[in-house]
Amino acid sequence: MKSPCECSDYEIDDFMRLVTEGCEVAVGGLRKRVMAAKHLVFLRTDGQLVGVAAMKNPNDGYRLRVANASGVPLVKQEFPYELGWVFVVPAARGNGYAHALAKAAVTHVNKNGIIATSRTDNLAMHRILIHLEFTPSGSTYCSTLDNHKLQLFLRESRVHFLSVNRI
């Protein structure tokens, strides 16, 4: 796991190649969005990149579109991050890699609220998100990239405030 500014140009290009291979991302402005992420997660086996994930900093326009489409208010202070770009090459699937990538991505922002979106037909990702304590939220909505439906998932902040009674 690395901050994008710690990555080489080759690593960023490799990350973007895998993300676009997943065919579920707008490629326009992708490099800028990747560079704005909090951190990127890379999974290599035998020297080959087989999976990626990221803890993203969703921009306000995207956050508003998802909120409006799902019917769930997404206040930036409550949900500052988005788990996204979780992708494992088809030949490496079935080994628990997507779960490991997603878990690694959320670990370092564990106290913050996190959003994630997933295609409604991606039941494997739904199981991963639920295992990581995300909850399906709001209405399903149409992707702006294709005809697929998306589901919003939320993971509430892990910060709990203690009430102190003064005498």
C-alpha cells in the first residue's frame, strides 16, 4: 500500500491499466483521480500485478451524484473516503484476493466513515463489503457508464464519543 505520490510513474500506469481493464470506470481524468486518492493497494503474484484497490477521496460532484441517485445524504465530514477500484484479473479470482485488497484499503482509515458502490450483480463484492461491516444503503440506481444498476454501501465511522458526567 502506498500514497500515490510515493508511487513511480510505472506503478501509477500499472494501477490505471488494471482499473480500466475492469471496465467500470470513466477513463477521462482517471490519472488525476488516482493521484488524489489517499492510498493505493497493489497485489502481485510471481512479479505480476493481479489486483488493485484504493481508498479514494471522492470529489464533491461525484459525492452529490451518488447521494442524489441513491437517496442517501453523503456528508463529507461523515464519509470522507470511498473504497473503490477493487479489481482482480480473472485468472487470479477465487483466491480471496479481492477481500484482502479491500481489507488492506480500509485498515488505515478505520476510524472514518467510508462509502463504496458495487454493481447489483456483483454478489461476491457485496459479501466482501458486508464482511467488512459495510451496509447496503438507499435505492439502487443506474450507472452513468453502462446499463448496470449500482448499490451504495456505507461503513459508519468507528469513532465513538464517550459521555462524561460531571459532578
